[in-house]
Amino acid sequence: MDFIAIVTSDLFLAAKVQALLGRESLESGRVGPDALASLDGPAALVLDLGLGAEVRERVAAWARGRMPVVAFGAHVDRDAFAWARGAGLDAVLTKGQLETRIARTVLAALDPER
């Protein structure tokens, strides 16, 4: 089964996303941004935009062309959302949309034909 890397420092959000993805039989786990290079190619990334500009840019650059990236963040962080859309990430969700859309969004990013 493909592994979905959840890149966040927020343990509560990581557990929530992991549980939501698990409902769709997607294996996932929290990965620190510095540990990404040691991973053997996750199928996709779920990126917390709240990690800050330097981290999200480094993570997106690492993932670019390798795997889909689904980002999420606080709806009031307009700069982060503008950056994510401009960076060409596969999808951008607010934290409020996680509950209803994260699994479906990741599945769509993994298989655009779906």
C-alpha cells in the first residue's frame, strides 16, 4: 500500500488527518520536514501551510514532480494560500475542510482519472 506523508509539527492535526485517511484505507503518518529526504518515495504529501514560508517552500521543491501535494492551512492565512496556489500544489484546503474533504482530495490527487 502507498504511504502518505503528513508534514506538520502539530501532533493533533497529524492524528486527525491520519484517522481521516485511514477511513479510506490509506496508510499515513507524520513526517518532519527534515526527515523527508530519508523516505523511500511516499505516494503523496499532505502539507501543513502553517509550518512557515521557508519550510513549505523547501518541502514543495523536494516533492515537485515526484508526487502530489495536498496542502492545508488556516483560512485566514491568505499569504500561505496564495503561495500554495501559485506553487501549483495539487489541492489546497482550509483546516475546516479537512474533516469532509481530505481523504477524497488525496485520492483524487493520487488518481486524477478517479
